Amino acid sequence: MINEKLPKIWYGGDYNPEQWDAEIWKEDERMFKLAGIDVATVNVFSWALNQPSEDTYDFAQLDETMDRLYKSGVYACLATSTGAHPAWMAKKYPDVLRVDYQGRKRKFGGRHNSCPNSPTYRKYSALLAGKLAERYKDHPGLVIWHISNEYGGYCYCDNCAEGFRNWLQERYGSLDRLNKAWNTRFWGHTFYDWDEIVPPNELSEEWGGNRTNFQGISIDYRRFMSHSMLECYKLEYAEIKKHTPNIPVTTNLMGFYPELNYFEWAKHMDIVSWDNYPSLDTPFSFTAMTHDLMRGLKSGDPFMLMEQTPSQQNWQAYNSLKRPGVMRLWSYQAVARGADTVMFFQLRRSIGACEKYHGAVIEHVGHEHTRVFRECAELGRELELLGGKLLDARTEAKVAIVYDWENRWAIELSSGPTVALNYVSEVHKYYDALFKMGVEVDMVSVEEDFSKYDIVIAPVMYMVKQGFAAKAERFTANGGTFVTTFFSGIVNENDLVTTGGYPGELRSLLGIWAEEIDALFPEHNNQIVLKQPWGGLKDSYECGLLCDLIHTEGAEVLAEYGSDFYKGMPVLTVNQYGKGRAYYVASSPDASFMAGFLKNLCEEKGIKGLAALPDGVEAARRVKGNAEYLFLLNHNSEASQVAIGEGGRTELLSGAVVSGSVTVPGKGVLILESERQ
């Protein structure tokens, strides 16, 4: 479990007592008890209070907060507060200030405003983390460390330019190797001195955020920026571990946030935590996929839900209220998919600045007689009832979907073939079909061990890194089912095309080669026409976005294009490879094809959904020892019936024993415990 001091699902959130006076603190304590709050994340943005000047540290208020919370039964998730540097630091040491994408030097303000390669920032952030760890190492209320906050945002200053050159020297060793990797003979870019290399922004190679003249340069700069911020995190991590080696350390991630390679980050985090902020219209399968990705960052380990709003957000275009029951429903969705905490931003609403309209457990009215507080208190009661029963429970999926941040960067920077290609959306299409079938899925990295899965799906695997093709071949040869799609196997990790025919290194595994790639306008479609009946699939389906014009080299053609000059060319193939099968989907199919296709693959491997699910009902499972816990979550407003089979199961929140068929209330949740089969 995360920390044995509190052996239950933690319940709490971000708390900023420094924004209030002592009378409010007393009221907070009373209301925390009413709501069942047992963990507060404190000191998130208090660097200026902790260190009012270069040589002065003042932890008196934090001392009082830590002691007061603990005495009232609330443990501390203690942040290092390094997500926003103090004004005095920006004034005295301007190297701490970032230079933006347009090459402009920032002034003090906002947050995420520190250059990750600033010597000043690295020095003082590590110093502060060390002082905090030394001071609170023996505090009984400390249960976890929270470094900085929501890392992100790139810098293009001179320190970053120098750091980039040093990083490149380590990566490539010589300018000859770098020039080859970046293909710098294109447009006369050959470099003869490391100092000739500059960061790619609107003053050099890029424009519009994701348009670039040189993909190799831009992808490497994203790698470097992710690495630079990770180095800042690791400096603080090392200082903390000197004093508290047995207390876990995390930092809050942001789901599919594009700028950082979270699979690399997770290697240096004791537990993954993340902030979940879907909109009212976000598909609930997308939120589920994001939870599964966060669980997958550390190969299935439970994670922390560090932030969610009790109701309203303040920074989206349309900040809708969470309808009654939705906060509870979405909280259990996180728990169902691996969260061992349920935490909010924020516990009490701020009264000023940009987050004063962001929801909180305690609203501006200041008392417990609100819908939001009543819902929070009821959830707190239920989590207390569950105790530690679900802690450390795991998911046992037989299907994996491969996701890779660097592949995403390469696709977004690819200069074609279509602006409509969205890597995350294509991944979600596959996930959504499995989700609706109730099939458990792990979201995994290209480095994951595939041998524990029966099916591995790698949508739009444009960038094939060294060793990936061989791993996919071994997996398939040993009996696995491998699936990939159009626009796969095109380039290596330096974004250089693998010549000899697409899909490059995957060509032997798939038994095909692709000659051309047609980009369809949004209003245009082609068709997937099956050559013979297969399972419950219809004769024809719609497809679009991109169409690979492929030829077979041993693969069997299952379906052909239905129109245009490439009518009759393969669009869906399967290749027998050793004991397994490798499928290639040469276009982006409609949802009905995806559902039938993946249903057939699961049936071939004997993979069943957790339940026959009505539309709008979600199923997830966690297992622990000899017990399994089936979560049924109804995203509909009306009640739904779900068949769960014979054999008694205990519903944990009510104690009822059920079998056969169960009714899941609208926006409701059932957690059904049974012995593992």
C-alpha cells in the first residue's frame, strides 16, 4: 500500500490554509471530519512563504499546519512548493525566467515559470526540498511527498540551448552521427560546430506549435525538455530520499499531456499520481483509457487520483457543474481502474485570483449545507466503510494497447499526410470498442513485456524504435495476436524513413508492403468490403482519413477497398507468423467495424468481457489474493440491468448478496466481491 499509516483509500485534496486566518482553520477541521477527509495536500505553492529571501527560511506556518492537521486526524501529502519560484528570485537571478516559443524573455508571474535548465532554479529547488525533508522527516502526519506540481511548458533560453547541445553530445557522440540522424544535408543544414545548433522555435525551425522544417531536431528538443524537467524532479527526489528513504515520492501527472514522456518519468516515481479533469462531454471511455494509461505507467501498479473537482472547473471553455451523483461515479471509476486514493482540488475555494471559481469541497458559502458537500461527505463515509479491502488490488488484462509519447511527437510533427490524423483519437477508437465489450485493457509502453498478453494492438505505430519489431515478432511467433494499422512502420526513432517499402521493419511480420498513402478529405470515405463472412461482421463498412495502398507478401486478404482507383486492393490482412497472427488495418474504420473486428479477435483468443453491458454501463475488475471485485458503473441517468451470472456476490457498499441480474441505479455504482474463478 502507499503508506501503512493510513491503510484505506485516502480521501482528501489540495488545502491552502495560508490563504485564510485561524478562525477559518477551526471551521475547516470541523468540516473535514464531517466529510471524512483524512489526507490534505499542503504547501503546493508556498515557496515565497517558505523562503522570503535568499538566505532566510521560515517554516513556522507550515509547522503549525502539519501539527494542527495531524492532531485533527488528517495526514499530510507534503509538497515541495517548487512549481512557482518567488518574486525575489526572478528579480535577483533572471536566469530563472523562461524564454517562450517566440523567443521572448518572461517577467515574473503565473506558475510553471521556471527554466528547467536554470542553475539558480536547480540549486534553490533542491535546497528547499532537502530542508523540508530534514525538518519533517519524523513528523507522524507525513505520508507522502509531492514534488512541484503539474510539470510542463518548454523553455528556449540560452541555458536551454547550451543544455540541449550537451544532451546531444551525450546522445550522438559526434557531429557526424548527429548530422546523419537529422539528415542535415537537406536544406544545407550541416553542422560543423556544436555551438551552431539552436533550439527549434519560431525564431528557427518551427512555427504554429507543431510545424517544423526538421522533425529530427524538433523531436530531440521535446526529448530534451522532458529530460530537463525530469532532471529537476530527480534533484528534489534525491534530497528527499536522503532524509526519508521509506516515504513514497510522487508528482502529479496530467493524463495524455503531450509535452512529457510519462513512461520515462514513471521510472523515477514511487507511485504515479494524476489530475483528472474531464469535461461534461468527454466520453467516459476516454477517461477510463486515461486511468488505464496511468496504471500502465508502472506496469499495473495502483496509482493516486491526486486531483479532480468536486463539481465545477474554472479553466475550460464551458465549465459545467457535475450533475448529482457524477462526482461519486467518476471517483469510483478511478478506483475501479487502479486508484488507491480519491482526492480533490480543492478542499476550500480560494477567494481571489484565477481559481476562485474552481469548485471545492467547502464552497464560498462556507458551511456544510450544500449539494456538493453532502455528496462529498457521503463518498467519505463509503470509503471509510470499504477500509483497506481494495488497496493494492490489481487488474489482470489479456489485451494491451501500445501508446508511445515519442511516436505521438513524430506524428504531430510529420508534415503530412493529413492534418486530421490524431494519434490519441486513433488509439481511443480501439480502446472504446473493447471498453464497450467490457474487455479489460492495459495501456502499455513499447518497452513493456508483451508475453503476458494474448492480444497486443499498436495503432498508428509510425515510429518503430530499435528492438520493437523484433519484440512484436517474438510475441506473435509464440502464439500472440498482433494488430497494427495504417501509417505504421514508416520511420525509425530519428524520424528517418525506413526504405524498402512501408511498413519498414514490420514488413516481414505483417506479410505486406505499402506503396502509397492516400489522404481523404473529411467529407470523403472509402469502404471495407469483406471477401468472405467472418464472425458477425457485415459485408461492408465505411473507412476514411488515410488509406494505405498495400500489396500482400504472404498475408491473407480479409477485406478490400470498395471504391476509388484502388478498389479491390487489400484493406484488411492477416499473416500467419509462427504460432500467431498479425493483422494490418490499412485505413481508419468506422465504430461498427471496430466493434465486430475486435470481438472476433477476442473470441479467437477466448477473451470474454466482464459482463454483457447495456449502452452507457461500464465494467472494470480488480483482483487481490483470492478475491475479485467487479465494478459496474452506470453513466446513464436511468437504471440499467446487468446480467452477472449465477453464484453469489456481495455488494460491498450495501452488504447485499446478489446473483443472476442486478440493477445499477442511474449514475450509480455497484462493487461486487466474489472468490476468484
